Amino acid sequence: MRHPYKKRFMCTKCGYTGIPSPGNLCPRCGKRPGWFSFSRALGIAGLMSILLLAGALISIQCFNPRIAAELAGATDSLPTRFHVGIDVSASMNQDTLEKLKDVLLTRLERFNRRKTISCRISTFGNPGCGPASISTVVDLTACGSPDQFDRTVRPQVESITTATIAPRIITPLTTPFYCFLETVLNSRIKKRVIIFSDLINDDSDCPQQYVFPEAAVERFGVDSSGEIIFLYTSPRIGDDPELNRRLLILQKTFIDRMNALALAGKARIFFRRIPDDPLKSLGFIRNELQSALPVTFVDHIRDRFSRMLSAVFTALTSDRPAVHTKH
């Protein structure tokens, strides 16, 4: 005869698991225990949830290289090598640049306590063409004392400013974005590259033009511990609607091509757009640089979690554009 009580319970006192006796008493110890009700359907549902989660993880590992790379990198140690690239072309917003410098100095001051840190800061978009428009501002391996930091590092970072507009017949004003990427990604030393830019390449006034640096990105991505993080702004909007439209298309095209490489597992690439609202941009930059330039283990865990979420979001929302192989 089927027992009138369908629910089962576990007695927290004696550990008995089964059907209660009449009066809802434990048949072993006779007490009215705290209830932990469960049913066969609940057990099956729990087991199916575990199996589905395991299947999803296996599917991600096998069929989504980008998410698989982030899962594999979840146990990486704190990064110790950084290269920060700052676009100083005349089209960049000076107010946003000032906020970036303030937050960057705060992070570098905290790096001063770690002896194994190596950080280089470069600017691109200075007057000139190609490599001539790229300048190394800071190259530090150990900042030394706070006084030494204030004498050597702080003045160099504070001196960074957008390029002054001058007649192009004297010195070309360019944004050698592709040239900078070719340069910074050419090194085989594993590192984290953080780039502040509007993602627009403009070297039309120069005798040599650079193309989308797909090969350099793939070489850099061979070592899965390397990462490229773009903190980008909206292109500067002018009075010409057609020019504004073309700039937005150029920016989106670059993001799509880089994301295609990331989705194919060629490199670890992340994009974070700085808000146009000046009241929101400072907090955003502070949060992003805290993750991108981690000093403590808590910063590192926060960074890894945000990168995995970013990879999942990009994988789910991307239309998987084809990776260009010809320029």
C-alpha cells in the first residue's frame, strides 16, 4: 500500500532520511525535526540542471574559442607587464584625456609598491608620420621612492596633451593608429596592452599608409596570456554629417574586425566605450583602469570576472563577421 505521505525528509538530529511516521515524527529518534522536503521530481530537476551546465561548459570549451580562452585564463597570476598607448591626435577630447591621466597616475603610484612591475606609456598622433609620430613617455620597471616617482614619472605623464593643430604643409597631423598597433604588438614578450583612442586611423597625408594589422594581432595572440584592451571614445562630431557618418562606420568596422579575430580565438581583445557624458566618464575610467591595471589580488579577480562576462556577451551578441585575410 502506498504510504499516505509523499514527501520525504531528512532528520537534522539523527540523520534519518525517509518517510515520516504519522504526526510528522522521525521514526528513528521520535523527534519532530527541521524539515528538508524533497521529491523525486526535484531530484531529477537538480540532476538535469547539473548535466545541462556541464554540457554547456563542454560546448563552450569545444566550440567557442574566445570564451574557452577566458575560462582557461581564469587561474592566471597577476599580470606584471603593461603597455599603455594614448592617442593624442588633435581629434581627441582634452577633458577626457586629463581624466585618464589623473587615474593613470593613481594606478602607477600603487604599482610603485610592487618590484616586479614593468609599464611603458606611449603616445601616438604626435606631429609626423608613422613611427615618428609615436613617442615613449614613461618606461618604468621600478619607480623607486615616492619622491623619485614625483620627480620622474608624474611630470612626464602630466605633460601629455593633444597635438596642436598646425599647417599640414609643415608637419602632417596624423593618427597612425595602425602603425602604433604594428609597433606595440610586434614584441613577443607577453604583456597587457591598454589603448586609449577613438579607433580611427588617418595617415592619408603620409607617404606610407598602414593597413589593418591582422598579422600583428595574430602573432601577439599566439601567447594566450597577452591581452589588448581598448578604452575608446566616440569620434569627434563636426558640422559635416557625411564625415560624421563615415567616422562612425570606420570605428564600427575596426571593432567588428577585431572582434572577429577574438571570436576565432586569434587573440584576447576587449572593447570598453567611455561615456560621452563628462559626469560619467571619470568614474568609468577609474573602474576600467582598476581592472586593467590590477594591483591587488581582489583587483585581479574582479578583472577576470569582468573579462569573462565581456567575452560571453560579445559571443552571444556578435553576428560573427568573417575574418578578413586580404587588405
